[in-house]
Amino acid sequence: MKRFILALTLILQFNYTYASNENTHKYKSCENNFTHKKTSTGEIFRTSDVVYHTNKLEAFKKVSKYIAMDGWNINNSDINIGMINASQDVPFSNGKVAPLNIFINNIEDAIEISISYSTSSGVYSPKDAVMNNFCKIITSAT
């Protein structure tokens, strides 16, 4: 009986460690792949990450639902090419919008999600908040 409990404990500990490392890896990759570029016309934020244990269709549905519930207006989407174009109105900006573009692609036994968000000159988005939201969008695909 002691051997059974020891074996069960080791299996559970291994699975927990594996899952924790995998989730930490995914989130760290999202952060590590994050770029922020200032231009004369505004700012561009980008990241990408690989997500395992899902497929393009399921990821597309989950990501679409997540961004819609997060207040984004989905302007255009095409599940065949894995593209979602969304935007948010920028408060107090005389009609400016902030576009969000998401691409979901199959790669071997996983999918890759790429995100791009841009703001026009005079509109401010905190870099850390954008990165955090990008990683949440990517994680929503799981």
C-alpha cells in the first residue's frame, strides 16, 4: 500500500510540475517575444507564442470570444486564414480607434498566435498593460 501511495504521489507531482512548467513556459515566451516600437505616427506592439493541446478552430473560437468579452469590436474575421481584426474606440480622441490584429496558424502539432496592436500619435497605452493583455489573449486559446 505504501508503494502505491508513493507511486501515485510521484505521478501527481510529475504531472503538476510538468503542467506548471509548460504554463510558465508559455507565458514567458509571450513576454519574451513582445516588442514595442515607437514611430513618428504612433506605437506598434507585437507578440507571438506557440500553444499546444488545441487546434486552430478551437483556438479561433476561444480567442474570438475572449476579445469580444474584453470589449473589442470584431470588425472582420476569417477562420480559414486564421485572422481576427478588431478595434476599440479611444476615449476623448475625436473618433480615433485602436486596431488589434490576431493571426492563428497551424504549426506541426500546435498553433502559433501572433498579435499586433497599434496606436496613433497622441494616444498612450502602457507597455506592460498591453503585454499582459496579449498574454491573456494567447492563454485564452487553451
